[in-house]
Amino acid sequence: MDETPVADRVRLFYEQHPYPPPIGDLASYARAWRDPARRRADHHLHWPARPYRDDPAILIAGCGTSQAAKHALRWPAARVTAVDFSATSVRATEALKQEHGLANLQVHRLAVEDVGQLGRRFDQIVCTGVLHHLADPTAGLAALRAVLAPGGALHLMVYAPYGRAGIYLLQDFFRRIGVGPDADFGALMATLRALPPGHPLGTLLREAPDFRDEAALADALLHPRDRAYTVPQLFDLIDGCDLAFGRWMRQAPYDPTCGALAHLPHADRLAPLAARDRYAAVELFRGTMVRHSAVLYGRGDDASVDFDGDGWLRHVPIRLSDTITVRERLPPGAAAVLINRSHTYTDLVLPIDKEELRLVEAIDGARTAGELARGMAGLDRARALFERLYRHDQIVFDASG
């Protein structure tokens, strides 16, 4: 067995296998985010009640090779700070900074646990695909909590265990036979092609484009340290760091009123459960979630959208950029089907009738839900539609008034 400390092996791993692989051109990414409506929707996904602004202080914690440069391009008026302990990742990010003239980006070679050394607080912190590789994820998340500004939002992504079961089988297989990060890529692919039918990794091999990339394959199968969190374990982690759960980045996969779960014989047993218990039950039913991606806040910072009273009438709905309206091959009675292309579960579609379609097409990012609801027969019907749109990740709300 390699006697090198795990922390040093993780650092060396990313020096040898930077992930995502370095890229040289972000022009297409910049074009995709040129639309101010898309940036506004992203803002209100994180802060429904905060007036839109495009100049937050952003920390990318564990920036990899391009994530921080992408955020600096996405938010040209923002102050973006990037940290990573990998020299390779820092060099790749600095190269993108120079190539694209990103004067709003600062890059530091620094471990996530040491972000307090920056001496700053941040309106938004992005930490995706990092925490689960740390020796002490709780210490890492606590360090991020300490630099989160009042009212700030933390986007956290960690691995989920059930959808990665096949990955963990292969990780242990390669570990037992002494195959390490310097393994031959061709030999790895040959091993994967020889897996028996029905192996738990089979679905990911067929559907995940990452497994065609050498760096991604190494990151998945040969990483020195990798852990995953069930929904209850994730909430324990959040609670232990004085943070509060705000929402899932994509809510519909966890919502028992969306997709196939809404039609289960036991659907009525899910509704009375506390929210985190519902999420845990849905994770077990779906069985193939590979990650959990959530927005977190400091305790007391409530960013929920409520449909119980009349407040929703004053909110401005904004369509999310990944949404499309399908008008062919429709189910009986539907005038259209709404789909969010970022969803990986194919049951998460939202059929709507002609009256509902007229309201959806009228959403312009300017009129309130109450103004739009005047075109529907019945306020309760409009309320139900807006809640379904929100739960299915079709819209976010500007609730700032």
C-alpha cells in the first residue's frame, strides 16, 4: 500500500489528472450567459426576495481548471475569488484569466479549509465536487460558513451513494489489485468493457459522457479519497455547520408531487412527511441519484417561496433558460408538455392544457403572477399552476417587490 499521506496523494492526483480537463476557449460559454434574463433568473434562484444585482462577491472554493473563469465571464461586474490547492488547476485558471482579460478574477493557491486566510466575506460561495474529497468535510464546510456574508448563499454539491454504487465497486476492485492513478487508460477501458451484463456501473457507462474522458475516468475510479452522502447524512452535515437548507438546485427530482411519484399507490403517505424525510424517501425510490446539489444559507435567512397566502400574487415569475415547450406527441388533453432539459429523469415532464399554455407563454419577467392570473378562470387554478411550474423547475420568482 502507498504510505504517502492521503492529503498528499489527493493533491498529487489533481496535479497529474486535473479535472475537469483544462480548456482553452470559453467563447461559447460567454455567449450562453450574455442574456441578462438568464443571469437574473440565476440570481433569483439563489435569492428570491433579494433585489437583482450583478456585482456580488463570489468565492469559488476548489475552482478546478475553469469554474472560476466561467463565473467571472458570467458575472463581469462581480468580484470573483478562486481558491484551489492544485498548482495545475491554478495555472489553468490563470491562463483563462489572461486569455479572456478577466480583471474581476483573483486566483489563490489555497486549501478550502484555509479560506479564512483571505480575510474577506462573500455574498455567494460555490463549492461543487470538492467537499467529499476532503479529509474532514465538516471542517471544510465550517470554514466556508465562516466566510459567508450575512444573507449570503452557498451552492454545495456532494456525491450521492446509491447512483454511484458501481463506481465504488470498481474503486475497491482497483484498490485491491493495486491499480493507482498512473494506470494505463486503455487498460481501464478494456476492464470496463469486460464488465458483466447488469453490473451496477453499466448505466453510467452508457449514459455519462464523462466516462469517455481519461481525466474523468481517473477522477471517478482512481481517486484516493471519495465519500458520498445520503440525504439524511447531508442534512446532518448542514446542521452541524450552522447552515440552513434553502432548496435543491433542481427541485423536481426530489419532489413527490412531480413525475412518477405523484401517481404511486402510496403517494398520499409521502405528503404528510417532514420535508427532509420526503427528500430521503424520494432518494430511495429513485435509486440512481449520483449527486446532491443544494443552496444553503446562514440560519435565519429564509429564502423560501410560499403559496399558502396571497404573497405569490406579487411575485414576478421568470422562466429558467433550460426549459422548453414541446407540442408534438402529446398525452390526451394536453396542449403542450413542459420540460427542463437539465433533468436526467425522463418522468419529470409537465403537461398543460390550452388555458395554462396561454399563461405560460405570457410570462415575460416583468408582470407579476397576479397580473398574469387575470387571464385564467379562477385564482386557485392560477395558484396551482404557478406552484406546479415552480416545483417542476420551470420558473423562479422575483419576490423582491
